[in-house]
Amino acid sequence: MIKNEDWTWTQETLKAIIERVIERRDEYENEKKNDFDAGVVMGYNFVLDMFKNDLECRGYNYDEFMKD
């Protein structure tokens, strides 16, 4: 395992990861051509829902968390 001692996880780190998942989901949504692609989009939605639920169960409002 690579040890990145200088990597500090912050709320901004999590927000950047979520934004990248949203970006890729949207790209895939526009590119989908078959049922497999639709399934991939559903997978991205599942992951985004997991992030939202985990944030909200810790007392964060997802929409407020994701604002700039």
C-alpha cells in the first residue's frame, strides 16, 4: 500500500470526489448506448445516494455541503 503522509483528507477532498462522480455519471448518461451503459449510470447513482445518506446520517445537509 502506498503511504501518502502528506495527503490530508478534508471536507473539500470529499466534495471533490463526489463532484467527480457526478461529472462522470453525467458524461456516461449522455454517452449511453445500451442496457449495460444504463446499468453503469444506475451504479453511479447508487454511489451518489450512498454519499448523500452517509453525510445526512452524520448531520450534514447534502445540498448545503455541495454548495461552493
